[in-house]
Amino acid sequence: MSFHSPPPKHTPVNALPTYAASDLTQGGDLAQIVLGEQTYILRITRAGKLILTK
């Protein structure tokens, strides 16, 4: 017996909401993002990379 899931549906990239990290952090380097009851911290590093932590 073989179980197969349907192929994933792909959303075209240009159809996704797009946000500038600097807008989320209001020009700073930290922002809080809430998902359900969890709060995450988005940080822009000095190297220009993004880190998302609980």
C-alpha cells in the first residue's frame, strides 16, 4: 500500500505580501511579530541578515 500526498500548491512570488524589514522595525533593528499567543523578535544584524527568535 502506498500513501501519497497531493503535490504542494505554489503561490507565485509576486502574489505574496511583501514588507521591507526596515518598515517592520520602523528604521531600527528590532521588531516584535505576534503569531497566535506567541511573540517573536525579528532582528536585523550588522551584517544585514535577519534573525527571528521566540
